[in-house]
Amino acid sequence: MKNSIPRLRLFPGFARALALAVALLVPAVAQAHPGPPGHVHGFANGFIHPWTGLDHLCAMFAVGLWAAQRGGRALWAAPAAFLSFMAVGMALGAAAPPIPWVEQGVAASVFVLGILLAGSLRLPLPAVIALLSFFAIFHGLAHSQFSHAAAGILLATACLHLSGMAAGLAAKRFGSPAWIRGAGAAIAACGLCLCLA
């Protein structure tokens, strides 16, 4: 009983953080990329935009969660690779004609990242970094029409990565690694819904 007391004292703060994360997801459930094309202008709107799409929220949070779940070099390598290749995707999309299957690639990324988390799969780090980089290009392509707001979008993406990392590290610190797998299952379910939509 004595060993469980510190965990009980720390759990309400963790529960509040989880409730806040869920509250942030609720407005985004209806549509992945709401608003008409070209509605993102400037840094501030670019920063706000990624928080309004369920696909982006889930995928970016999942990248941070996976980095925390894996630990070690992955803690910073995974988010850094994702951000770098998302920027590449934004540049490619701005310079090239429209590329098909972008939204499907984004939805697939949510599903696959959720599966990685739920299964707590320990694939070789280079393989996972390659997979994350591949999916990041789709996310960049999906936001390429907002190239004038790229800095805000990338900063918001980094914040979402950090949120996932913080949640994952807190879960590990307080002896609740199963929470990460549960979150992965929920993310995979969202990804499946997006794939079927």
C-alpha cells in the first residue's frame, strides 16, 4: 500500500494532462483539414492550423509518443527526421503539380503509427526513421499550399511532437507504459476511420 501512495498523488496531474489532450482533439473530429484552400495566412494562422486537423494531431502526437516509448537516440532523431522531411514535402508540393493519394498517405500514417505504438514494436531505428520520413513527406505535401505559413506549421508540429514526448515520458516515469499502448490503439482506430472516410 505504501508504494502506491506516491503514484496516487501524481495521477491527478497526469489525468488532467490527458483530459486536456482529449479536449484538444474534440473540435477536430469532424474533418481532417477544415476550411477552404488558402485560408492559412501568416505565421500565427500557420501555427494554429495543425491543431485543427485530427490527422495531423494524431500523427504528430504519435511521433512524440513513439520517440518516448523507444527512448535513447530515437527521442530526438524521430521528431527531427519527421520535421525535416515534412519541410521537404512542403517544398516539393509547392514546386510540383498536385500529387495523388496525399490524403490517403496521411491517413495511413496515423494508422501505422498507432499500430507501432499499440504493439510496442521495436523495429531497427533506421527502419523506423525511414518510415517516419516517408510519412512526413505526405504531411508536408498536404500542407504545401500553405507554404507562406510554413514556419508556423512546422513550429506547431514540433510542439505536438513535444507534447507526445512529454506524455510518453510521464507515463514511463509513473509506471504506466501500458497507457502508451492504449493511446496507440486509439490513434490506430482514428487512422482506420480516416482511411475509410
